[in-house]
Amino acid sequence: MIQPSSAFPVFIIEHLGKAKTFYGDHFDFNVVFQNEWYLHLAAQSGIQVGFMLPNQATQPDIFHAPHAGDGVIFSLEVNDADSAYTHAKNSSLDIVLALRSEEWGQRHFSVKDPNGIYVDIVQATEPSEEYQEGYNDKQKLD
């Protein structure tokens, strides 16, 4: 069995500088590594994300195409979705889904970053009775 010790997505994007500014200014990510074609960010919580320019000669062909925007959601969990939503509105972020509560145990909203990545800002909440049994004991909220 493969037992990962860590995980992070890598998005192939057109604008590394825009990613660095967006995630640094609004989500407190810091640069861990950067060169002319790759940017790796980490938050104090340990969350990591990488960004790479398309069509890098050092990379296999499967890693050449830029992210097209659909089919991926980058979820970031927060303690207070309402406060995060206020920040997003005050910062004129591209809010693509207004703040809402979901029966499956989330209060969340979504923004689109400058490279077209959908970022879902999520606060865990108590799920409705219908969704309770879908959670194992380790995932249930206190």
C-alpha cells in the first residue's frame, strides 16, 4: 500500500505572479520555492499548493496543458466563513458563489482566482440528520 505523508495540488497556470499575490494577500500563503516556471506556497497551517507555467521542456507532455478552469475545486477550510466572506467582498474578489449553508455540513462560498481556479472557502458545520450517517465518528464535529 502507498502511504502518503503529505499532499498538495499543482495547478498549471499562465500567471505565477498573480497566483503569488492572490494567495499571499488573501489566504496568508508564503513562498517556499520559486523559480522562473514554478511557484510553491505554504500556509502556517501546513496547507501547500504549487503552480507551474505550461509547456515546460523539463516536464513530461502530460504536464504541459494549462488549467482550463472547469472540473477542479480547490477547497480551503476556515474557522469562520462569514468573516472570510466579508474579507472577500471588501477585497472585491471574484465571488462566483454567495455565502450559503449546506445540509451536508458546510457553510461556504466560492471565488475564482486570477488564473481561473475555483476556490471554495468552507467552514464545517453540523450536518442535518439526513447526512449524519454519511460521516464516520472521526469526521463528526464536536
